[in-house]
Amino acid sequence: MNVLVIKLGATGDVVRSTPLLQRLEGNVTWVTAAKNVILLEGVHENLRCLSWEERNKALGASYDLAINLEDTMDVALFLKSVRCNEIFGAYIDSANLLRYTKNSASWFDLSLISAYGKEDADKLKFRNRRTYQEMIFEGLKFCFTGEKYMLPEPIETGLMGDVAIAADSGPVWPMKKWAYYAELKDELEAKDLKVNVLPARNSLLEHLADVRNHRCLVGGDSLPMHFALGTETPCVTLFNCTSPWEIYHYRIQKKIISPRLEEFFYKRGFDRRATTAITVEEVLREVMSQLQGSGIVPNHSIAK
């Protein structure tokens, strides 16, 4: 088969889509945001990766299948110019309206372009208990069996330790940022543990190394979490306002779900109550549990 995949961002969403590469047969062309190209290049022998700015290079071929995992009009307009036999995901219909294919409904029914409208889509999303991969794989007639993320080799930075804290959440989801990372760091350091707050890096590959070089990552639903899942780094993930059930745990993740999750579910404003509902004691307990069990993780970067 000749397959086109369109998944631009966010970067974590691109990473969690890479298990598809283990099931798609034949040649795959992946169009993504320019910053994400470095994470896809070379991860699969039959993969050609193009930035969104290079997207017209994808028009020279015809495809058996085009997988569009974006929900925006500009991407759907581009897809309209692609020669393909079958589409999975969002497309523009004959009335120039943004739709999605029936076989992708289990995912897109929960999205911003849901046929049910955003309010009901968020309710469906809250009730959903299937992972992102399960929904996408099922729509493509695959069975998700824990296929791993595909990631490139990182660029070493020398930063390593026992616990990495991913404190940043970005401007889109300010309520992802837990209020008590500083207190957690103090508690962990009081136990003679080496704790690093992940710094900003010029390269995603350096950021990947920073995550891999720790025995445990603690943070929110974010890119570092996906890097941890992809590098077999045990992690503790706090869910203040997004779905914990869409994330596949790969048997190395402990999820802490806010008792106020439903109240703030998929809300993009800021309310301090969302960021303070999970206690320091609960997070500390789970981090220590992960550290105690981290010796079972193979090929880890630092000595136990």
C-alpha cells in the first residue's frame, strides 16, 4: 500500500500516533508541523516525512489510503487535492463542509468538529474509556495490542537524576499545571533524591534525552509524558482537566486523577481550584512507589 498520514501537532499527539507505523504496510508519507519532522525522520524504513510547508511534494503520488487526523479546514482543503482511493478522518464534502468519515467517528465524535457539537462531544469524551490508539486502530480495522511509540535517538545533554519534573503546561491548557511542584521537589530532595526541573531546550531530541535519563518523570498530560512512555521511563501523570483514559499506560504509568476533573474537564481557562485538588502527599507516594519499582525497566540510562 501507499499511505498518506497527516498529523501536524501538537507534538505529543504526533508521538502518540507513531504506533500506526508498526501496522501500516508499504510506503508511508507523513505530513507534520516543521518542528516535529526531527521526531519522525528515520524511525521507520519506509517512512517519508514532510513538513506542512513541503506538503505539495506529497501530491506527486497517488495513495491507497489517506489518514487525516487533523480537524481543521486548511488541512481538509489540502487533502481535497490529494489523489487517494480511501480517506480516514476529516475531509471536505461536496457542500464544502468539514466532515469526518464513518470509520473515524469513534475519535472525531469526541473532537471540536463532532457532529454532536462541542458540549456533547466533551460529555462523550468524559465518558469514554478507550485509549486514543484503540479508537484509531479500530477505525482502520487494526487491533491495538500495545504497539510502542517510535522515537529517534536523542541528543545527550548530561542532565540525569532520580526524578524529572515537567512543570510547564503551555498557554492552551493552563490548568494542566499543578500548583505544588516546588513543594514536591523539596520533599523529594529531603529524601536525598536528585531532582531536576526539565529545562527548555533548543532541540526536541535534547528534551527527549532529559526525560530518558531519569528514573521517573512527574508532570501533567504533556509532551514529556509521551517521551517517558516512549522511552520506558516510569512516570506519574496528573490529570487536572484532560482525559486520563485516552492515554495508554504501557504498564509504566501511574495516573493521578483530580477529584475535580469533571468540573474542569476540557476547559481552557484558569481556575486555581483545578490545580490544587491533587495533594502533595498523594503525588509523593506514587513517585516513591515508581522509584522503588523502576529497577525492572530495562536498558535505562542511569545506574540503579
